[in-house]
Amino acid sequence: MNEIHEAFKMFKKEFPAIHEANEALGKEIHENAGPLPEKYRWLMKVAISGASGHSLALETHIARAKEAGAADDEIMQTILLLIQTTGFPTFMEAYSVIKNMR
């Protein structure tokens, strides 16, 4: 995982066993829990982190979605879907993350 957030680096250093266990669980779920293609799994994580208001996770998930082949318009549609489900303010928070990444 690319180190793009300073707090995450500090967490890994302070709690290495917890980090390793969490990463192993995430990898197992992401890679082996079902048939969804990787790109779709990352787009779902974009939606979840956007809907949850987790901007640091959203940055990571957007980057991973792009690495998995998601186009900018697919990522934007994923974020646009937040409007009717979680509300316009939540969408705007996620939208600002995307715009600040460019």
C-alpha cells in the first residue's frame, strides 16, 4: 500500500501487529470473498468511503480504483451516486477530495 497519509505511517509504526492483522483481513475480503472484478471492488470502496465521509480513505480508494483500471468518469459517476443516497453535502465533500487530487 502506498504511503500517502502521515497518520497511517505513524499507526503502522506504533501498532505493527494490529496493522498486519488488519491488512491481512482486508486482503482476504478484497481478493477472496467473492467474484467481483477488482475495478468494481475499488469503485465500491470509493462509494463507501465517500458516503462515510472518510476523505483520507477516499483518496486511497480513488488511487487504487485508477490503478485497477477505473476511468475518471467511472469514479465521478460513483461519487455522483451519493447525491440521492447520502445527500448533496456528503457528495460535495467527496467531490472536493477528487478535485483536490487533480
